[in-house]
Amino acid sequence: MVFFFGITFAMVVGRKIGWALSRNLLYSSGFVVCIIICLLWSVGLAYGLRHFILSAQPGWLLKIFGYGAGAYVSVPNYGLVDTSTIPPRERARHDFLTGVPPLIFAVASVVFAFAVSH
């Protein structure tokens, strides 16, 4: 029960932080800064989720829910803007922000599942 509500709360807060990052840094900063922030964001989410899973010891269904929520939050700009309103010059950055962070999250989650334990 604690795990479910903790993940749900973290998902709401994480979504708001992701939107703030997108508005204030990811679309306006240099591409290198964008890459570094996305890397830290995705790896940090995977690391935090792994530790929450280890401490709460949820069942398989709740773990699946947790990883799904983590993948959802790992896309910092998800639902922030309508894709059709993105100017062509910003399309590559938008596509990067939509596709790469969940991939990094997935890879980091697999690595942490085998490398991080109590």
C-alpha cells in the first residue's frame, strides 16, 4: 500500500519537476546541457526507484506499476506541448527529449536491478 501511494505521489511531483525542467532549461539551454540533464534525470529516477523497491519489497504487479510510472516520468516534456506546435528547427530536440530519456531509464533500471542491492 505504501509503495503504491508513494509511487503515485512521486509520479505527480516528478511530472511537475519534468515540466519545470523542460520549460526553464531543456528547450532553452545548449544541446550538451540538455543531454547532461536528461542523463541525470533518467538515471536518478531509475536509481531512486530501485532503492524504493528494495526498501518497500513490493510484489511483481506493484513493481511493474513502479517501472511504468518511472518510464512515464522519465520523459520530462510528456504532455507539456502539442507536438504539432513545435517549430521545425526545434523538432530534433523535442524528439530527443521524448525518446532518449525513457531509453536511458530502461537501461539504467536493468543495470541497477543487478548492481544495486541492500
